[in-house]
Amino acid sequence: MTARRPIPGQGVRDEPTPTSGPPPAPRPGCVTRFAPSPTGRLHLGHAVSAIRAHDLAVARGGRFLLRIEDIDGTRSRPEHVGAILADLAWLGLAWEGPVFQSQRLTLYDDALATLTARGLLYPCFCTRADIAAASLSAPHGTAPPYPGTCRRLAAAEVAARRDRPHCWRLDMAAAVAATGPLDWHDATAGHVAADPLSHGDVILARKDAPASYHLAVTVDDAAQGVTDIVRGADLFAATHVHRLLQALLALPTPAYHHHPLLMGPDGRRLAKRDGAPTLAAMRDDGEDGRALADRLRRDILSYGFSGATT
């Protein structure tokens, strides 16, 4: 048996500042989920999220769901699905599912139709180069994430470009005006005032992805009855957009539990694209998955988050 690989040290990245405000009332029947993309093998960061979501559901006598987010047709690989199941079983977790986003496209189409009927979507024909050029022209680097170029196109111009590649963007200003002020609750940060305007006119669908991450995850969490979302702090900001979509689509708002990210020896968060050590490699090295899960639990607890998140 080869020596075990050390677990990279943990650290907090983009940790929100706690604010005042009462937490939402506990809901009967806690439902959590783990929703990986089959674009590569799972690493320790994924393990932390899966374990925390699993343990929260178990502690509350609830359900832990597995969802495979496989609508990125250019990067998703079927062979990674089996590896995900093997990794979770190796960690000693039990789950319901999985369900696959690629089999739920009608739900996303219905949501897009609702937003279109409300006049909140518009086609965008800009390339990445177009957007970058517009950003460079802004003084002092104050350009928004997307400058809204196509939002201002006349109907005749849109009709003339219909056959060109395009995506569908949310008219953020109009959407925020339609809902008014919104908020949500995070187990660590407390009451959070939603700020979706800071994201600009986000993409909700494009040719190679029938629904963006923002839209698909919001629709799926509601459809599956998820009451508590456990995920890394890197997705804290995305919740502003998700809260807006919940309001626009008349969907329930779950409680959120954003946890600190697992950091590598270089001080950066673990990521597939950076070659983070995979759970499969640790298993091949003779690591005991259940023992690893218990060590990860103890490391998380040492940061003092048990009372705030469970």
C-alpha cells in the first residue's frame, strides 16, 4: 500500500460578512442535494460539499439527492457519471437518484417561455470579442459584465439577425423592477439583501446549452423540493441571481449554507482544470474513503461552522 496523500489545508475564500436578520423558520422534511457536472473526476472539494449536504439531511431526518448537471454538451462525458457514483459510495454516502438535467429540458423551456412572455429576455448576438471591446472602451474599468448592446436593438434589426448565432439574456434592470427588493438567508452570513444588478444581463440559454447554470439549478432545486442548498462559498454571489429567478418564476426560496472552500498547497481553491488530486486516485492509492470522510468532517468542524450550518 502506498503512502496516503496529505489533505490540502483549508481556507476561506470570499467569505460573506454576517448581517442581522432572523433565519427562516425550519421546514419539515429537509431535502439537500449534491449536483456535480460529469466534466471530470471528483476531488476533495467536491467531497466536502457532498459530505456536508449528506450529513445535514441525515441530521434532520431528511433526504439527500444526487443530480447530474450534464447539459454542457461540449464537456460532459457519460463515463464520468459512473465514477461519481463510485466516489460517493467510497465515501460512505447514501443518496436518492440520480436525476439528469439532460432529461429535464422541458422544465427549462417552460421557464424560458414564462420569462419571454413577461418581456424579460432578449436575443444577444455579441461575440466575446465584441463584449471585450466594449469593456475596454469604458473609463476607469467601470464597464458592467455585459454592456447591454443588444438590449437596445430595434425589432427590425433583431428580425434581420435571427439566423445568426445568439444567446438569450435576462434584462436585469427590467427583472429587478418587476420583483422589487429581495433577500435570502445564509447559515453563515445571515440575512442577505439580493443584488442581482451587479451581475448584469446574465445569459439564460444559448445554442450549445439549452439552459444556463443559473436557470437550470434554480428550476431543478424547486422541482425536486430542495429545502437546503449546501455549496461552496465561490457560489455565494450566484445566489443573488438565483433569488431573482425564484421570484420571477414564483418558486420557493430554500435556505442556503455556503461553506469555506478547500484550498490547495498553493493557496488556490481546488479545481478540476488545475489538476486537483482526484478521489479516484486516492482510492487507487489505498485510501480508506470512510476514514477520509471522517477526517474531512473533523477539519470542517475545526473551523467552527457546525453550529451555524447544521
